[in-house]
Amino acid sequence: MIVSRTGENIYKRKDGRWEARYIYSYNAAGKAKYHSVYGISRQEAKQKRLQLIHESMLGVEANTTPVIIFRDLAKNWLNNTKLRVKESTYARYYSQVQKHILPHLGRYQASKISTELIEQLIGRMLKIVEDGGFGFSPKTTEDILIIIKSILKFGKCHANLELHRIRIKKEDKKPLTLTKAAQSRLNQHLVNNFDCIKVGILLSLHTGIRIGELCALRWDDIDLDEQTVHIEKTLQRIQISSEECSASKTKIIITSPKSKKSIRDIYIPNSLTAILRKLKGQQSSFFLSGNSQYMEPRALHNHYKKCLNQCGVADYNFHSLRHTFATNYVESGYDVKSLSEILGHSNVKITLERYVHSSNELKRKNMEKMVGVLLYSPSELPSLQYAQAL
């Protein structure tokens, strides 16, 4: 046989066919039993293997009771998921499975995993650990729980589980937005000392684009005549999700944004367009660097923190610029549907729940308007004098 890629367990036979092997079950001694499928190409054999995995889990051989270990079930789930999701999403799944799920559940038979066992794992994740550090956030824990549920459903091992009863209380955390004074100081600092990086930060403050989208931005994505910036890529560093590589190894990828709605054109304000004309660089160059070398999010975030320090503004993370833009947009009286399109959200609900947080000042003004309407409406009160007397 001719061995294919390392670790895939797919081989090219002497007769020209490709053979893909997978673990079917375990015998009484715990030794793995393998089955093989065949195809005229590597991809065909691989696809057949994925299609037959469920059959092996359900036990298609007579007088056979397959024993599926959760570790193997999780591996099969990852192989199946890899065909359906973006590389960055798969890398996140792979990391969470390897680091946080398999160390606790990997050795168990998939069919023996109970609701109580999962509840215990989730409880440990949320609690403060023994060395004084903090456990996972509710959001991270919920993401891990979703993966566990997906793996068990993939293996048809969830029928006797009460997965619906495992719930995580979410934090009601209000995202930070820059105060008006902080916005003014930061804006002035960026304009007075502008370069490509500072204008990039300014662009995020005034358009709400994500840090990964900004790092992937090139000059040919900016149309100064139409005063628009076209967003169709995002740049991020992900872990290399491979059994042959160390979990600490990472790589940069430039790919499409989070969703189809994230591919969009955003209007650039006149004042910002004037600054961009002074910086105009080569069409194919990355916007932040001005050349063929990209700047990754971590480096941009460090530049941003340095700018905050230089202009005497408190510590805000880069994503606060996006929250700040969204809040300013709503407070200016513009509709949320347009804001949702500018931010590249898949629906308006996300915009309302995550990014729209009215200030106390806006609430006060709106309350005053409401009181004014109620007190001075001719249909409600006979005269202005009576209203003033109240």
C-alpha cells in the first residue's frame, strides 16, 4: 500500500483503489476493531467513511454491541464538522474539544455519559479553580456545552439524556463605550498625529468595522470618489488544528467575514475622506501598513492601547470602538435597521441586544419629550397655564 497523508488512515492500494479505515468498535479487551471503505479517489473513500460512521455507532453487524468511546466519537464529529464550517470555526471547535472536553469525558463510553456527569463538568468550569484563578466565563462554558451536546447528538447518544435541563445563567454585562470626553480626546489625538494606523483606529470609531476586517483592509477596498469602504475579508490568527502539530502553533488566515451580511459597503464621512486622500497608498497594499505586509490584530490592539495612554483616556478594548459607534448612531436618531447593515449583522436582533445601549443623557431627554407631549397636548389639557401649574 501507498500511505497517504499522515494521521488520516487513508491508503492507496496496489490495485489503484483508495482504502479508508475507521474504528468500528472495541472488543472485550479494549482493542479497537476497524472497518474499511473503498473509493476510486481519496475524497470518495473519505466521504464514504463519514457516511458509514453512524452505522457503526448503531451496530450494523449481527450479534455485535459496539462500544464507542467518547474520544473517538468526538474525533468523528470533528471530521464531519470540518466539511461544513469555516477554517477558523473548526480551529475553535478543535481547540475546545482537545483542551476542555476530552480531558474530562474522553475516556468514557459515549453511551454511559449521563446528564449528571455533564452537569458536574459544567459546574467545575464555572467555579473558581483551586490555584486561585478564575474558571471560564458563562459564554465560554456555554460554547463548550453546545459542542458536547452536538457530539452526543451526532452519535445518537442523547436519547436518554435530559440535555435541555442543563442551562447556564448568562452574565448581564453592559459593554463598555467610550465617554463623550474620551471620544473627543481620542479623536483629536488621532487627527492631530495621523498616520495609517491612527486613521485605521479613527475609521473603526466612525464606522464600527471589526478589528479583523480593518487588518485585512487594502487600499483597493476604499473608493474615495464614492466615499465608501468595501468590507469582504477578515484577518485573524488561529490555532493549527492538527494532531501532528503542537497546540501552541498558530497561523494567520485571511478569509471571508463572519456572515454574508458582513460583506458590505460603508459610507465614509467627509472629514475622514479628506484625511484618507492625504494618505492614499498603492492599490494592492494593506491599508494599515501601506505595503504588502499585513498587521495582525494583536499588534493593532497594542498600538490602540498606546494611543489611549498618550491622550489620557482610560483603558478600553478595541471592540469598545464598535460599541461606541453603534451607540452614537442610535443616539443621533437614526434607525436600527440601517445600523445593523453598517455593522454587518445577520439580523437586527443582534444589533439591539449586543450593541445598542442608550446613555442616561439620551434617556433623560426622551423622558422630557414624553412629559412634554403628555402635558401640552390640547386634547388632554385645556390650557398651557394649567399645565404650568402642575
